Amino acid sequence: MNWKTAYRSFYYENAPEPEDLILNPVKTAMLSIDVQNTYAQISDNPVEAARWEPFRQRMREIVIPTTRVLQDAFRAKGIDVIHARIACLLADGRDRSLSQKKPGWNNLLLPKESQESQLIDELAPRPGEIVVTKTTDSALTGTNLRLILSNMGIRNVVMTGIFTDQCVSSTVRSLADESFNVIVVEDCCAAGTDELHQRELEIINMIYCHVVSSQELRRIMAL
């Protein structure tokens, strides 16, 4: 793909190509969103298990290995790797945002000490890496991440994780509203379906972030 021309929504079909990305490592951090054990579980319902198999396959074959390689490349260059996860502080989940209390798929009750709420082993944080815990979709709204990034002098945030059309998108928009330069790595993200993933990338690209592939990012940052 060519990040300068790919993922164009109606609004940006005829927009000029963006300028080259310049990502100063000192002012850049990688942020991984919600790659937790709960999303790796297979439903006991065979219909649901089959419905979610394309998502799990993308995670196994593309997102998890690609993210791990990219995280290690960032670490090797001394660039911060930050993690966010959904978990409630109270066992009964009273501290969750409304979107996580409503009936349906987004109704999440993940106490912070539960195994389901932990980040998967393949992308587990290394000692000393920052992990923020949220009860909201946006990692910025639900934590002190904005203050953390500002205190660290971070201006560029490289985004990975799930789900592209939910917590990733919500965090991207919040970061953009706070004037951070956001880069979304498309092959390090996934949604429930590939169609949702592709459509959301088109929606957020060019206005809230720049969407790139992991290979393009590694060339840009000389990783």
C-alpha cells in the first residue's frame, strides 16, 4: 500500500497527498490498545465461534506477530511502548462507563485482577513499561494518559490494537482533539470483520490520523 493515497474517504478522495512523516523517536511512543485474554477466548456457542473465527485468524496470523515485531523494534531503539486495557476497579463494575454497562456485546465486566482482563502473553508489557487501565473506550478519556504523554514530551503516538472501529478509533479521535500527531498501523489492528476494519480506517484517515502499514512505518522511522 501507499499510505499517502490509501484509505481515502469521500471527504478526502481528491485531497492532495500529505507531506512526508517525520517522527522524532524522542517525541514518539507506541500505544497498544486492549489486546486482552478475553478477546482470545472461543465462544461455547458454535455459531458465535464460527462467526468470530475470521477475527481470531487475523489476530493469530497478522496482528499479534506484526505488533510484537514492531514493539521489539521500538524497544531496540529506546522508544517507549505503552499499553492500555479495559478493566474495572470495582468487582461489580459500578465504575464502568455507560457504554460498557448497556446490554449487548459491549457489556464488559472485567475486574482488574481477573485473568480475562490481562494483556495476552505474546504482547505482555516488559518490566518498567506503562500500562493504563480504563473503563471507557478512549484510553485518553478514561485514564491520565494525556498527562503522562505530555509530561514525557510525546507528540507522536503510533497506535495498534483492537477494535479498530471502537476503542482504537475512540482513542485516535481523543488524541487528535488534544493535538497529538497520530499514526495508526493498519496491520497491527483488527475489528470484528475486515469490512468494519477497512471502513473505519477510511473514516479516521487524513483527519484524525495517518494510516500506514508496519513496513511503511519501519521505513519511515528506520526501525
